Amino acid sequence: MNAPVDDRLTALRGSAQRRAYNARSLAALENNPRCTLRALLDASGSDKAAIAEHAGYPSAFGQSTFALARGNAFEALVKANGYAELLRVLRETLGLTVPEVGNRDLNDVGGDSRQEIRHTHTTRLLVKAAQGSGDSTLYDHPMLRLTVGGYAVFLEPDLVAFRADDRFYIVEIKSFPIIDGQADPVQVKSATTQACAYVIALRDMLRQAGIDPEAAVSDQIVLVAPKDFTNRPTAAFVDARKQVAALTRQLARLERIKDLVELLPEGLTFDLAPDGGQAQRPVEELTDALDQVDATYRPDCLNHCEMAFYCRARAREDASLDILGPEAREQFGGVDTATMVMGLARGELTPTADQSEMAIALRHAARLRAELDQAYRGAA
Amino acid sequence: MTDPLDALEKSISTLRRAIRDAATAGDTERAGELRAQLRRAEKAWDTLIDTGEPATPPLWPEPQAAPVVHGSRLPAREHVHRALMLLGTPAAPKLIVSVHEAFFSGELSASKLSSLRRDEERSYRSSPGARPYYLCPALAHDLLSPVRALVTISTWPLEQRIIGPLSQRTDFLTGTVGVAQAVGSSGEAATPAAVRLLWRLAATIPDAIVRSASGLESAPDPQRVIEAAQAELDVHTDADRATRAEAARRARKSLSDDQQLFGSQLHNVMRLQAQRA
């Protein structure tokens, strides 16, 4: 990334400390790539939670402590007694053979848990494994690194399994249940998106060591989760090929941030002007700054973006169709707001050439509704 | 305002000295009691510093009668020792507590275990060899650094206390054999907790538990569990033993006595790595 763009991004962030991308903001990148506001805030490393809070929309975002505790407890259970449960499910799904039980704990290196040191240690062991001279199958909490928009981001998968057929598999341990072979699709998608970042980071690492990355890292994710209503883990393959490709493309397009920055008005900043831990910037000034950037709100933003409540309020104010979600949004091609939809339906607005088809459909719908309404009232 | 602080500080240092003396004499009961007093005094000192005035009346160490030691109430470290001897392998606190609850009486909690581990190293450093055994962490085979999640007994040979890539699995299997033998020898008298523990451990070992045609699992048969665990153990043992023996040789050569028990610190690790490179 070139220097002027960097300077502009630093100016956007202001005096706050730079926030690195993490697995969640990378997931947001894949989920809502069109959102300019999110792209700018993430690329500049701004503290989205603090900005949203100061703008008056504190997110109840962040994982609930109960969910976190539950997740950690389940992971501990799966890994307890020398990975006993995990080995059982991996033997069933991955088809690990009996001798494949070696494990390495990469949570720290001789008591030192600094990211750089763990990353070096991880690289050494994983490259060795890929070259065929490793002694282990399970690598617990390896520390991977991914370069996003010119900055290094450290990522930490729950586990990487190395199978005898010379392939790495990312193993995600999640505490939502798989009931009768089915799990909540939203949860599965967010888990796989997270895992995609790991796949890309691991492939990067191996590519640098001169190993064919596509062959060495599977794009099938192993999802380990509680079976039915019990606490016993089960595992399933999730195909992440499409998501890996999508995220790879988004990462490559991060360079595009340059074009976005150039469109911004001079002097725009999301600085909160903090003084002694308290944001001093007038709220109107901040919201004015935020309003100058386009945001593309989607209902599923609520799952992963701290700014979601702010964007939703803004979308509602503008009567934008975004709040109805992409399913409804796509039905109204070329029409952006609820006021316009209503205007066309009532025949109060004259449709442009490309809206004419939509207008006919809307008027038809309005007529049907009116008829039903009448019939209902007549009956009552 | 400085007066109560001064008095507290004085009593803190007196307490510290007394604890050291008690530890040297090997009087664990007394040392534990003094430690509790020390913590109270330190807490009072903290509150004083924070508020500037005594929030609670400072709790002065009062001479207390030594608590009556019940024959059945062994100190926690004895409980841990007993459970570890049954397993015969390094084990995580959770497993130690489960084994204890399944086979022995008395109270032992995971939180107590973690404070115990800190005390053990301190006690060793103040007077090495004063106790017949110490509870110490397992050692990682590559860096010879402590693996704090696993507890071992100092009297075990280094080979048993070192953890290689395969060791967690072999230890798990060996431990399961230990539990199965204990359940088998108590026969009908085995507690439900013991049977449950055996079932939980055996459920992850191939062919250890008989499944009926309908997929239901029956109660574990200790003999069958032992055979199944032994069968998998045979696959791993040789490779695991070689790694452990090699690491133990290296540890004996390069580590001091206390490092052989409590592991090598990181700067030593770096030096070792440099030497090897």
C-alpha cells in the first residue's frame, strides 16, 4: 500500500490506536464486501465499537460471557485426556489411523506466549510436517499470520490436523449443536468463514516454504460440535471452497481501498478526540462524518459488525429497503426506498424506463391487496 | 494514619519469617495456617492503602490452636499423590480430581490443586529434599520446559515425567488401564462414580466397549477395556519410549536437579536452542 493512502487512513483513525484485523472482521469482509463504511473503518484500524457507542448506538455486540464460557468448556472437553474425544471423532470422520495420535501444544513456547515467537515455532513445525518429517498429527492452537492490506494479522485456529495423506485440515470446535446431522446454517457459515481465513493463512505459510499450498491444505473444514442434545462431540466436513475463493478475492481487492479513500472529502476523520479515556468529540460532528460515507446495511450485519445498529437506524431513517434483507431487496431491482415503492404502487410517481416493469408489478400487488382488504371488510 | 500501616507491615514480615521457619521444619499444617494469616494481613494492608483509612478492622494474627488432624483427612497433596499413583502417569488436574472422587474419600477440588502446585515449587526451593516427594509439572520433550497442565510426582523417573508427541495418548491409555484394574479389583464394590469414569475413558478407545446390535453401549467390562487399551498401546509404545528416553538423557546432561523437576525457564530454552542450531 502506498504512503499517501496510508496517511489518509491514519487521518481517518485519528489519535486512537490501530486495531488489527481479526478472524471476525475478516469474516465481515467476506459477508458484506460492498459496505464502504466498514471497509474504511477496518482498513484504517478504527475502533468500531467505540465509534458506534459514541454515536449513540452502543452495540450489545461482542460475545456473551456465557457463550464464551460454554465455548471454552466444550473445547476443553473435546481436548481433555490427551485429545481422547477429538481422536475418536477424527478417526470416524477423517479416518485417522491408530498410529496417528501425535500432538503438539502450540499455545506457548516454553512458557512464552508472545505471538511472534509462537508464529515462528508454528511455522517450523508445520513446514516440517508438510515436508514429511513431522512427528505429530494434531497441532493445538497454532499461530498463523496473514497479511491484510499491508498489515500482519495473527490468527489462531482451534486445531490443525495433519493427515497421513499429506494434507492439513482446519478443525473448528464450536459449541452449537449438530442435531440429526443438521446445524444452524448461520452459525455454520460464520464458523466456516472464520476457518477460511485460517486456510488462506496456512496456505500462505506453506507457499513461502515452497510447498504446493492447494494440495497441502484441504478446503474442507472439519467442524466439531456437540451431537444432538448431549455434550458428546461429533464432527462433519463442511465444504468451504467457495468461501475460500471469495475471501481470497476480497483480500486481493483490499488494494481497492485506495480508490475509496480518494473519493472521500478532505479532512474527514472518525477521530473521537479522546482525552483521558473519554471521547470528547461532539456527537453531531462524528455522525456527520459517518454520514458522508456510504454504508450498505444488511440484517446479517447484526451478527458481525459493531456499527450495525447505527447503520440500521440510518437505513430506517432513509426508508431504505436494505433493512428488509437481500431477499426482499432483490425483488425490487432499481427501486431503493420504501417511499418510492409505495409511490409507484399507488401510481403517485411516474416510473422511469427501467422501473416501468417493477411499477406494473407493484400496482398489480396494490390492487390485489385492496381487493382482499375490501372483501375482508365486507365479510366482517 | 501511617501507624496501622506500620504495624501491619511489621506483622507481615514477622509472618513471612514464621512461614519460612515452618516450611523448613516441614510443618505443612502450620505453614498453611500462617499463610492464610499472611493473606489476611496483606488484604488489610491493600484496603488501607486504597482508602487511606481502615475499612475493616485489621485482622491481627491471633495465636490459634493447631487444628485437630483427623485420621481420614489427609492433606490435599496426599490425595493427589494417591490418585497419580493409581494412574501411574502425568495427569491433568481434572482427571486427578475425577480419579480421586471415584476411588477415594476426602475433599479435593481443581482450584485447590492449582494453588497446591505453586506451593510445591516454593517449598522445594526453600528446602530441597525436605519432603519425601514433590508434585511437579511434566516436562516438554523438545524444550524441557514445564508443561503446567500436567502434574507428576518427583520420585518418578524423568522418562515418565517427560511428554513427547505421543505421550499424552500413551499416558491416557496407561491411565485407563490403571482405572480399569482398580475397578476390576473392587469387583461388585466399585462405586458408580468409578464405573462412570471408566466408561468415559473407555468410550474413546476402539473396541473397548461392547455395542449391542441396536447401538446401545453396555457397562464397561474392565478386562475388555484393559485388552483394548493394551492393543492400542502396543502401537505407540516403542516410538514414545524412544522420544522420552532421548529427552531424558538430554535433560540429565543439561539441566540442574531442580530444573529436572520443575522444568527449564525460557532463557535457558533459548540457549539450548542456540546450542543445537
